[in-house]
Amino acid sequence: MDVEEEESETASCASEVPENDDEVLAEPDVVETGEDQPDTESDDDDVLYQINDIGPYFSKNGAVQWSRFPLDTGKTRSVNKMTGEGGVTPHARSRVMDMPDCIDLFLTSAIKELIVLHTNEEGNRRYGKTEWVPFDVVELDAFLGMLLLQGVHMDGTVPVSELWSEGEGKKIYQACMSRKRFAQITCSLRFDDKSTREKRVELDKMTHVREFFEMWSLSLRTNYLPYESACVDEQLFPFKGRCGFKQYIPTKPRSKYGLKLFLLCCCRTSYCCNIQLYTGKPVGGKPEKNQGKRVVLDLVDYLGDDSGRNVTTDNFFTSLALGEALLKKNISLIGTIRKSRPEIPSAFLPSKYREVHSSLFGHTSDFTLVSYVPKKGKAVTLLSSMHLDA
């Protein structure tokens, strides 16, 4: 799945920050490693016996019996019939008359007031009331517009001094605000009350942006509903700054360090319908078990229990337990599944005895399991509650 990534970066404001500034986070620079586990390695144990047998396939844990033939006619069930309309919601349509209204759907007045409040608090602390000019919503809109413009013009990495220079700079930046004011706002931009942060951060790693992030996520859900097909995946947003839940994923092609996001997206439009920020292990807790299942259920929860949609996932998320939980919400599942899952029969695992480009099918009353051999000694397994026959 491709998720559109847009990144607007502002130039460094190190000259505006004192060396002993107490705003520097006290969190350790923890780096957690995410790993993608391959599901195509060869495993010949008990495979040949099950392939040649004529009875049903049994899962590795013996709890699931997979029939070799469909147990249903294959007709469309209610689980594949979407209820309601997808796309822009009536709530959003009724509030849009022009382009600024579209932006206000996501950056709501509550979000802007939150930013203005805490940015003024930080500005007064950093520069003093004599030098800091009160920040308001109008100036915030101008500041955000400049960040968007920097993205359009590919100016995110250009030094601030160059953007405001008389010879090489762009007049629109100079007309909007002074270079000094832009640097002040950049260094003072805050999203929470610093006076209570020290206690809150002990319980919540992302307390610095928690309130803002929850309001932003609510805006995504309120203004749009996915069409019949949605997908869940992770995205690593490039980031190398100081952060207690920064991730290192060596398999990522673009940037290996960043913030890990879980996204629910509409397959038709690529719109991000819901979002979660992964903050690593709980404070003082143990690693989470069945994280993939929990993430998917959290992201689709706002769709209700009778949406009739389909969700596509990769092998990090897919499991029989997830599929069963989604069916209770009238949501079907399709996705690749890791060979280590106990619900997979031994015959479906990679083996040198299986022919290239061949497929094995297993069926239950609600699921179809298929194992395909792309090349010798490899296999890719797919689980679906959307399809009931080969």
C-alpha cells in the first residue's frame, strides 16, 4: 500500500535558542527496532504427508480443520455489502464554501486555540513580555500558509536567511512576516502546558502532543468515511530528533529512523481515515502481545458494527483471530499471513516438494486460506474472509 507522504520542514532556529535552554526534553533518546519477518523460508517437516493425504488439512496447533473444498456456494454475504455512504461526510459538506473552509475542517478552531495558547506561554517565557508580541489565530494561519508554501516550492531545507534575503529570497515570505518573527514562532510553537508536563510524561510518552494529536485524529474520522475497501499499514515518518519513542527499522528504503504511524486508509482515494502514533513499550511495562490485532480493531472501531466493508492488511497484522473479531463487526479481512501463525497447516508452508506456481486451498465456513509457490522452496500464504472459494 502506498500512503501519500508530505513533509514540511522549517529551517534551523538554533541561533534563537540559548545553550542551556531547559526546554530540551529530559527523555532518553531511546531507539526501538522494528523488524519485518519473512514468511517464505523453507520448512519440510510434515509437509509431504499432508500434501499427499486426501483428508482435511489440520493447523499446526490442531485447533483448526481446513477443508480441501469450499463449504459455501461462494455467493456474496452481508459481510461484503457496505452500509451507508463512503466519501466526504454530510458534516463536512455542510461546512465548506471555499478553500479556507476545507483547511478549517481539519485545523479546527479548537486546535488553533490550543496552539495559540501554549505558543504564547512559551513565547513569553523565552523572550519576555517586552520582546514577544502576542500570537493570534490570524498570524497562525499565515505561519501555516508559509509552511505549506515552502513544501510547494521545495524550500523546506533552504536556510531561513536565504528565504528572506534581498537577492535570492521570495517576496511572498518577506511580505507575510519578518524573518525574526518567523524564527520566534518556530522556536516557541508548543502544543501543551509545560508547567505540568513533567508529571504527565511519566505516564504518557507523547503527552507533549497528545491533545493536539487526538483532535487531529478526530477531524480525520469526522470528515470522511472509507468506501467499500480500506487498508491498514504502518508508515515511518522520517525523524532524527530527540524522542523517547523514535523507531529504527533497517528494512525501510527511504529513511530508517522516524516516528511509526499506523494508518487506516481508503483504497479508492488514499485518504487517511484514522491514525495512531506508536510510542513503544508502556512506561515501565512489558512489550505488547497481539499488537497487530489490537491496532486494526482500534482503527476500524469508529466504523461501527455493521459497515460491511473489507480491510486489507499485511502479514504483521493478519491472523485468524483478527478475522474472527472483524466478522463480528461485519467487516471482512484479506491479507498475507506469517508462516509462524499456529492456524496454518504444515502443508501450506514452504517446501521443496511443492511445484512452482502451484496453490493449495483450505476452507472453513468463514475463511479461505491459500498458499502460493512463486519459486522453488518459497511460499506466500493469504487469508481471506471475503472469498469463500478458490
